[in-house]
Amino acid sequence: MEPCRSLALLTGSLGLVSMVVALSTNFWIVAMGPSMSAHTGLWPSEGSVAVYIRVTQSFSILATLCILVSVVILALSFFPLLSAPGRSPLFAAITALTAALFMIVAMAVYTSERWVQVPGSQIQVFFGWSFYVGWVSVLLLLCTGALTMDAYCGARRPGYEAV
């Protein structure tokens, strides 16, 4: 249980950091033209914002809040006096998997909407590194949920003898 819980805390922390980096940077889309280049993220500074950007922002923020709760619960589970007996890893696993689901929805909406947009004839548009960090965070969140669930299932629980 201890190695799984420790690895879950590590992957959850890395997932949280990668989500914050992906949300706060503006290299989601990079456009290269013959004489210039430009990049944009989830937080455009001017003009109206498309609905799919708002959906991606909302679900990404929800995912960040969920994984923050999961990481806090996992960190508190190392201190028996601060954690809820027995069910802390289960709740941490559920919130981590919920965060993964929210982030999958956010990334899928963004990917599908940007994929169909056609750029100009001399402009090459591709996904930037912030976009890929967002997808890496999905993998880290799924690993966090799986490791936490393994820690919960492998934990010794008091049985009939303890009564």
C-alpha cells in the first residue's frame, strides 16, 4: 500500500503541476507564416472568446480543483490523525478519476474544434507544447486514480477480529 500511495501522491502532484502549466501558458496553438509566427492559449486578451474555449477553460479548472483535493487527501493520508479512517484513499481515487474525466472532456473539445479549423493557404497551424502538457496531465491523473485505487484495495482493514 505504501509504495502505491507514495507513487499516487507523486503522480498527482506532477499532474497538478502540469495542469497549472498548461492552463497558464499560451502555446496551445502556434501559427507560422512566411514572415511571422504567432501563438495563443486558453486566455485570449482581446475580442470575443469562442464557446469551445470557454468549455475547455471550465472543465480544465474543474479538473484542477478535483486533483488539488485528491492530492491534499493523499498527503493527509500519511498522517493518521489528520485523515479519515479507511475511506481517504477511495475518495482520493474518485476525485483523481473525476479530474481525469474533466480534463479528457476539456482536451477532447479543444482538439476536435481546433482540428477542423482551416488556416490560410500560406499559414501552417499546429498544436503547441502547452497543448501536449495538457494531454500529459490526463495520463498522470489516470495513473493517480489507478494507483490510489490499488492502495485502497490493497490496504488492510480491520475485520471481524477487531470488533
